[in-house]
Amino acid sequence: MYKVLVVDDETLIRKRIIFGFDWESWGYQVVSEAGNGPDALEMLEREAIDVAIVDIAMPDMNGIELVREIRRRNYPVEVIFLTGHSNFEYAKEAMAEGVYYYILKPLDEAEFSATLGKLANKMDKEQERERTMLNLKESRDHINLFLKCKFFSDLFHARISIEEDELKEKLEEQGVRLHNGYRVVVIKIEKDQDSELNIKQELDRMLQFLTGKMPGLQNIITLYDVLDDCIILFIDISENRSLMQPQRCIELFKPVCSGMEGTEYACVRAGISREVKSTEIVSDGYEEALTALQNTMMHEEKVLEYGMLLPFLEKKFRISSAQKGELRREVESGGLEETARKLKKIFGDIGEEKVGYSEFSQTVKQIFYLLSEIAFESNLDIKGYMDGYSNLETALLGIKSIDGMYAWLYGIAEKIIASREFFRKRGQNIELVHKVKQYIMDNYRNQELTLTDISEYLHVTPPYLSGSFKKAVGMSVTQYVSMIRLEKAKEILCSRDMDVRSTAEQVGYSDEYYFSRCFKKYFGVSPSSVIRINNFD
């Protein structure tokens, strides 16, 4: 259980937070409360707290000032801000102090639960990372491996900010001399249920396999990335000239992956980057290898090289409005055979086109959200139809083929159709969801657009609107607004001569840097990259 401290100068709000939620089911325990900043600091001095839920607007010492003091004292505490303000200036100030979670008052239980879930997932990963690093650190024999793993993991996941000259020096300390030219290889080992991954053992085993398959192989740096749970290799191609050829790389790693599979590991796959020769693209090399790894599922291959994938990654694939409409009508009318046929057609087209994983996942999301809407409108809970997956993201990670994803989505449609309540409980909230979507489409350019604005326009409460919309669409109102803004931004960048700042402002972002981060997270490329590609064309 993660220990929680609630800090708010209003007693009723504190008690509402402490006693109004099922904390234990979320993996948390409220162990203390405080009515002001100084009292909170005293409690943090006395007791180890994992999460502090802090009201921004408190007298004497406000929430921002409290967090600054927490950071100054080096208390290892995650902070969630409570605020009655939706102004982005508050969010920027919070992020400047390392606080990336804040919730608007009055509290929406669905939003509160989702935020705590994200935070718990983040803390779980960090704890796993710390445990892994601690295990490595405990052995003197593993100290160099520990330092390398930590440095590269921090670098790849933007946990450190470092100047180019210093980065070059640190890379050379780790044995990476970029002027030689390197390939980055990311290898994913999927364990059998009962087997555990011994990092040192697997890195040694990987080297043994590589040198066994190619005796002259030299200057290989082996790493482990805890956050993405994969092995990373840096291979000096100046020492191994044949690896300059993409196909030769694939031929080398295919038997390595196949050889590691067996009774202990269910599946081993690898993605390989293009040549990396400068500090500016070290992280890009990692992202390229990771992208190639994701696409092994799409192309039903054990190993892929990023450069050879480029023709497929540049392909676009979208379901037409007509296809979505037809699929909706078949599911709603109970047409099981036609539903199967239409889904097979979509996934068959994906297989024939051999599009990239990004386009595939976007298509899967569209179908899943359509089925989510139908389920909600029929008063059904789609979570019960997802074969044990907690959300769409875990399904995308767990399902390893196009056919497997077709079968999963068809299974959801089949369960919706078979449900007794499907025909007699068509949702009364259909019109509400459509009105929300239309209002967002009409107002997404407004930087101050909030859930409260939408609920007031539709004359419903924010919690009711939030819960109804999320059940229908499979995402929160805030996530939907972000999706619309980013899709519109992409249209603008692809069709007009527009810079990043102007585009951000046109779609409702007041901060171009925050917009760029959101855009890259959603599409996998930065807005400036989209501009460069269009200019090149």
C-alpha cells in the first residue's frame, strides 16, 4: 500500500477525500492529514509518505511553496495538486516543481481514480527499477553494468538533461565512440509465466549467442532497460563491417532470437536501428530500434531493421466513415456473420498493405472505441468482454498478431451481440454523447475549455457527464479534447505553411512546448518533423 498524506485548509474537503473513496481498492492508505503547509512538513519529517494530495490555494504557505520546500528537503514524495483553477499557468508552475498530476475541484471520482492509477503504475515501475538496480549494485562484479544501465535508461527516457560535449564524454566512458558508427538493437524477451529474468545471466547469454553465431564480432555493449523491460545492445559497426548491411543484421539476429526461445522463454524478438554517428541521435537510435521491435508483430517477423521499414511506416491507413457506420449497424442489429466479415476485411487490408504499427494501433483504437460506444449505449460494461485485459493499452501489448487482434475485437462484438440486454436497453445517453462531441468540435480552439463548461452547456453535472462519456467512448472528456486538438493540428501541419507556435494556438494550446510533447507522444513524431517532411515533399 502506498501511504498518503492529505493537505487542505478546508476540513470538510479533507474528510471528503479521506472517507469518500475506497482507497484500499486503489492500492493506497491515507495515513495522515494536515490543514496547512507547516503541519504537512512536520508530518513528512516524522513519517515516510509516498503521495501527498495538496490543495494549491492555502493561506500562509500555498501548495506551490509547500512543494518547493519538500523538494528542498529532498523528501521522496509524489504530489497531486487539487485546484479550482483550470488555467494552464497553474499547470506550468506545477510542472516546474516536478508535479505532473493535478485535479480540478469539485473532485470527479473517475478522474481521481484514473490519476491515482497512473501514479501507482509510475511508482510501481520506479520501484521495480530501483529493486533491479539495487540487485545489480549489491554485487561488486556488477557495478559497471549497474552504472551503464542506469545512465542509458535515464538518457533514453529523458530523465537527464545534458550538454552535447558532456554527453559525448560520458558515452566514451561507457565505451561508445560514436564516430565509429553504431547500431542500437532492442531485444524483448517474453517470459513464461513462472520464469524470472536474471539480467546479468541474460546479458552474458546474449553475448555468448552473438559471438557463437559470428566469431569475429567485437565491441558490443550490453544493457538492460527496466522501464521498457528489454535488452539493449550497442554494436560498433566499424569493427563489424558486415553489419552495415541491414539484411546482414537481420540474418545475424534471427537465429539468436530463435535460439533463446524454448522451455524458458515464450518469445524473443528484436528491433534494429539505422547507423548512429552523433550524440544528437543516440536517443533517436533507441526509438528507431523500439519502433522496429513493435513492427515485428505487424510483419510476423522475429527481427526487423528500421531503415527497411520506412516504406511501410510512411503508409497511411484509415477506416472510412462508411466502414465504421456499416460496422456499427451490423453490431447493433445483431448481424454476427456480417460483423465478422467486415472486421476481417479491415484487418485483411491491414495485412496486405503492411502498414506500420502506429497506423495499426490507431485503427484498433477506432474500432475499440466504436464498440465501447455501442456497449455503453446498450447499458453494458465492456470491461467484462475484454478477456482479462484491463484496458486497450495492455491488450495492444499482449496480443501478438493481426489475427489475434481481429479475434479479440470480434470476441467483444460477439459478446455485445449475445448479451440479453443488448436490444432492450439501448442507452438513453446516445444523444448526450453526440452533443458533447459536437460541442467539443465547435469549441476545441478555446484554450480555457473545461469539463465544467461543457456540463453547464448541457445542464448536467460534471461527474455525471464525465462518467457517461468515458463509458461510451472509452476515454475521458479531457482525453477526447486532446485527441481532437492533436488530430486537427496534424491536418493543419500537413496542409498549410504553418509554424509550431501558430498551430498550437489555433487548436487551443497556449504553450508550444507542451503542445509539441503531447503531439509527439500521440503521433510518435514531433510537429517540427511533420513540417520538415512537408517542406521536403
